[in-house]
Amino acid sequence: MMKVALTIAGSDSGGGAGIQADLKTFAALHVYGTSVITSVTAQNTVEVSGIQDMPPEFVGKQIDAVVTDMNVDACKTGMLSNAKIIEVVAKKLEEYEMERYVLDPVMVAKSGDALLQEDAVSSLIEKLVPISYVVTPNINEASLIANMDIKDIEDMEEAAREIWEMGAETVVVKGGHLKGDAIDVFYNGKIHLLTSERIQTKNTHGTGCTFSSAITAGLAKGEDALTAVQKAKEYITKAIKYSFSVGKGHGPTHHFAVLYRDAERFRILKELKEAYKLMESMGVSSVIPEVQSNLVMALPQAEDISEVAGFPGRIVKFKGTVKAVSCPEFGASSHMARVVLAAMKHNEEIRSAMNIRYGEDIIKAAEKGGLARGTFSRDEEPEKIRVKEGSTLDWGTNIAVERLGKVPDVIYDKGGISREAMVRVLGKNPKDVVEKVKRIADNLGPQ
């Protein structure tokens, strides 16, 4: 049965924060989302140019409408801009015995604009903190609630204890505003430090809303607080990592990043299979080297070989055509994956490659086919590269790109001691690569 989560928050007309972020997060995490709007903001990635609060009694009426009809498994609050709205929300949460309640004490927008009136701060501390199952302040919010300065992890821990003493069952003080790794302090009577990499991007609009709604989704599915927070941190890290630029200011996180990448994995495997079938009918076996070939494609923003798909066992020559030993899968190629990963650092659109045999005839055929060519010599390989396993192809690809001034269609080297000469054909996708390979094969002439 689908679990139900409720967000009680403001509307962000820019779509990156508020109930828009909450509902996207609920959907991404397989929870049915419901919403109560407390305020409507005229907001974009640059500023909040206007706020229109809902009448407090109408906020209460919205809560009644949702809770009396649906079994709400967990609830969160975001922007509650004034004391009267806070009072109504607190009364309703207690009336409906909302045990799994997440308080995101939204006070300031990413743009720096205030979202909580000064006279409402005490109401939030007195009425909502004591009934919260999880409260998720950032450093500035925790500093205000706990009435102390926060400069480091130790201060964060102390603030978490102070807020916990106010009645909250669990406190998560978010460390996104400190330097170094993104470290959050989780406290429920015992300290847990939750660490993730810091992603260097300006696209962080709505991170607090997204994080707290991810926690709410986890709680709705029956997870304990620590598990829900840990999974939410993994989710928000990926949402930031794969964010995209929209607008002129702080862009939004990518709420559906994980789902999109799963779908992209399926599409890549499909494209590799289709390109292989095309290659089978093209008569390109003459370009397959003695060590065999592999055709690969990487996920967008791929960082390691596990995010590059290829053919386990490679592609071999067989009775005048080519045959794949197995179906494509991710992590199946090390050598060609390294070439693609290196090329993507120069041009993120170049995500596919295939190795073919080296020969002067191949290089001439590539030239005749109008393909841009780049090269590197293993004789020039620095000792520190030579002795490091797997680093030659990274170095060689970078050298070839730098010398040509762009990612070539073809990168080749003449080999070295115990290193076979090889040609790599690069392109945007497997079909693009296979068509370039076909162009080379067609210009070889009779074999």
C-alpha cells in the first residue's frame, strides 16, 4: 500500500523549494504526497520579491481536509511565516496526534530573504520544537534556536543537545555552511556524525526543503529516524551532484536524479545493443585487433568505470563478421572506459568509444573519411604514469586532446614494450562511433 506524506509549507513559484520541492521528493521516493499551503511567494532563483500568507484558519482547514480523509504516515513543516499560522499548525498536529513530524525551521531563503517574521521565532521554538520527531536546522537556524554561536562541529553538537533538551526527539544540525566535507550532526541522546562529499555548485536552491522531505518520506515508509536521515543525506547529495542550472541565481537540486540515471542506464544498454546489431551487418571485421574490441558508453557526469557500460569478454571476429561474447553491462571494460572518462573531462558530450586495430592503412582511411585524428607516443610517457596501473590511457587521451585542441574522432598510438599499438574511435553515442568505424572500414579498400 502506498504510504502518504504531508507537507505544510510555502509555495515557491520558481519550483525549486517549498511544497514544489517536497512533492517532487515524495514522488521520487515512492511516497504519495499531499500538501497544505501556508504562504504563496513570488520567488525565483535570485530573490523573493513578495510573500502572501494564507489566513491561519484556512491553513487549518487544509490540514483538516487531508488528515480526515487520508491516513497520513508522516508530516513535515517548512515555511510558517507568522506566529498565528504556527499556532494553528501546532494545534492541528497535536489534535491529530501526528507522531512522525519533521520540523524544518525555515527562516531565510537561499537568496537571503527572510521567510519567518521575527515575532514568530519564539512561537516556533515554544510550540513546534517540543512536538517534533525530527528537527532539521541549518547552522544559522540552530544558532538562533539554541541561542549560541556555532563555529565548528563541537558547537554543532552542543546546539543539537540544547535543542534536544527543548523536547525534540531527534535533532539534525546541518553543516552545509561550514568548510570541508558536508558533516551533519545527528542527536537523539547519542551523537552520530554523518559525512558526505561537498559538491562545488551554486545549484543548491531548496536543499533544506528537499532533505527534510526525504526524511519525511523515509519515516512514512516506517524507517527509524537514523536510517531515514542517512538515506535522505544520500539522496540530497546525489540531487546536488547531478543538479542543473535554471535561472540566473542559485539553481535547484535535481529531485529525480536517481530515477533519471536508472532510466539512462537502461537506455545506454539498449543503445549499445542496437549499435552492435548495426555493426554486425556492416562488414567491419577487418578493423578488429588481435586483442579484440570493446564498444562502451558512459553515463552523463560519469566518474569511474562502474558508470561506463561495455561488452564483457569483448567483441571478436567470427566468420567474416563480429560477435559479442556477452550482452553489455556496466563496469565491463576498464581500458575503453578510461578513454571515455578522460575525454568527457574535455567534452561532456563525448560519451562513447571503441578500439580498433592500428595500422598505417587505418590512419589513412580515417583521414580519407574526414575524421579528426589525435595521437600520443608512449615514449613520452612520464615514469610516474608508466608505473601506475591503468593511468596510461588517461594521460594519452589528455595529451591527444590538448595537442589537437579538441576531442578527436580518432586517438591512436604506435604502442611500446609489451604495449600493442591501438586506435580508439570516439563519439557522442555508440551509433555515432560505429558509423565512424564503418567510414574507416569503407576507406580501407579491398582486404
